[in-house]
Amino acid sequence: MASIPLRAPGAPWRIAAAALLALATVAAGPARAARIKDIASVQGVRNNQLVGYGLVVGLDGTGDQTTQTPFTTQTLMSMLSNLGINVPPGTRLQLRNVAAAMVTATLPPFAQPGQAVDVTVSSMGNAKSLRGGTLLLTPLKGVDGQVYAMAQGSVSVGGAGAQAAGSRAQINHLSAGRIPAGATVERSVPTPFADDGRLRIELTDADFSTARAVVEAVNRFFGMRVARAVDGRVIELDAPPSPDARVAFMAQLEDIEVAGSRAPARVVVNARTGSVVMNESVRLAPVAVAHGNLSVTVSASPVISQPGPLSSGQTVVTERADIEVRQAGGALVHLDGGAQLADVVKALNMLGATPQDLISILQALKTAGALTADLEII
């Protein structure tokens, strides 16, 4: 296989190609350019998730209620046995300073033994807080059951809380925390990096036009046919044979800008918080919308029934329910089609709807075919 020349950033042909690309971009109108590293990733170069089970000690009386979480006591007794301390059978431990926790971490690609990674510690019992606790040595395993890291350290909790005399105040979440650089990698994960002489990159969003644009940009940059599209997501590249040249090749490849790349139109709706986010590719066709609010109010008032004089009856308290239905009128509003995101936002603001109402309107617009975007509800 022929070696691939690595171009210097200041080469004259690069300047000429950049000038032609800029001229073509101006002639075609405004277009968004993105680097390949921002829209694609190298196949096989990925993170790996790790998980483990451990104990957090040193809590200020905010640990697990061991009578309700017996697994915490079992874990503590097993740990003490491994340390040479024999707890008499039948002993009921009432510990308030210990909590069982799940420990998670992400092993980055090319991680080597001795490298430190961050871990997240989450309570799995009924502990009130992990603040001030220390995680004991915990093995972190991968999906194959092998230990890839060991975690230990002081848990940092971004919150505070206090309670006294039945009153309680709390800021943020106290049942989970992090240990920066709290795990040490003990085993590396083999990462295939052009083992067969070919590199494959995967687009974040499968799109045939973007795949074609990436292939054209790469071939134009290196001046030879080194890239070819396998499908709408995977692009295959001819890699240099030596590892050092391969790394230099990838460094140049990641910084290549692909002109005209556009993310798929998408509207993301968070139904729990009422948040609505849309990207620049969203389009709106002309449509008429009528929106009104319907509210139902049920109120109950107590009614006291007194027995007659000299009767053997008893006073009875009953409730009388009043139901009121209100429907706010909604005029039919014509929304002009928008080819730009600003036009879409302006048209939706004309409705004067709340974020929760806007979710229903967007779903109706998508069903009517007036909203050109993928509607994703999280």
C-alpha cells in the first residue's frame, strides 16, 4: 500500500484550496462548516463503563439504617472477616456511620495502568447523606466481569443539609457525590486502531449528504483518494502503516473542516421540566393554529347537619363539592412559514403559550406535517 503524504499546514496548495473553498462558500450563501472531530468519531476508540459495590464510612450519623438494609451489615461483616476480625455470630450491629454505595466510572480509550479517573458514588440504601464520608477500597469491573480499576477516597458532595426538632433544610442532593481522580486504572482495554491498515470513522448522525461531504473534503485535503463512504455513517480511510504516521494522519484529519454540513432538524422536548430546544435546521410551513386552555376546579366545603331537639340523633359533618369548568377562548392564528430558526421562534411566540402548552402544539404541528423536524421527547 502506498504511503500517504502528510501535508504541511502552510503549503501553497493549501492556501489556494482554502481560497477556492471560501469563494465557493460565499457564492453558495452562508453555510456552516464543522471539523470532522466534531461530527465523527473513530470506530473502536470508545469509552468503557465500570461499576462496583463498596462501603462509605465516616458519616456523621447519616448512614444506612442497618435494620432496614441488612446487606450493609452483611458487607461490613464480610469486610471485617477479610481483615482478620471475627464478629461473634448473631451480633446485631447498629451502625449509623456506614452506607452501602454503588461506584461508577468511565474508562477512557487508551487508558493505561496507573492512570487516575473520576468516580461517582451513589447511595443504594436509606442513608440520609454521604457528606464527609470516605469510600473504602472498591474494585470496579467491566461488563466482562474483570477488574479494571480500584477506587478509594473522600466523597465530595455538592450540597448541605441540617435537621432538628422535626424541621429539615437541604440544599442540592446529598445521596450522591464524586471523587476526583478517585480510581486508579489496573488493566488497559485493547483498542483496535487501524490494526488491518484501515481506519474507519463514524458520523455522530447518519446522513448520506454529510458522509459524501466528508469524503470529498478528505480527498481534497490529501490530494489523493484515501477516503470512501461505506454507508451513511461509516467512512473508510487508508491509514499509514507506522503508528507514528498514523497518529499524525489522524491529527490532520480531525481538523479538516467540512463545509455545508448540517445537523438533522430536531426539536428536543423535556416533558418533566417543560424545556423546548430546537436547532437551526428546524423549518415551519404556513399553518393555522387555535389554542385554548381548559381548566377543571373542584372545591369542597363542609356542611354540618344538626339533629332535632330531644332526638337521639348525632351531629354529622358532610362535604359539598362544587365543580367548575372553564375554557379560555383561543382565536385561530395564522403562522407564516419560516425558513430560518428566528422565523420559527417568532411564529411560535405569537401563540402566547406556556412551555407546557407549546409541547402539545409542537406535537400537533408535527402530526399536521407543518413542522419539518424530528420531535424527540426525553
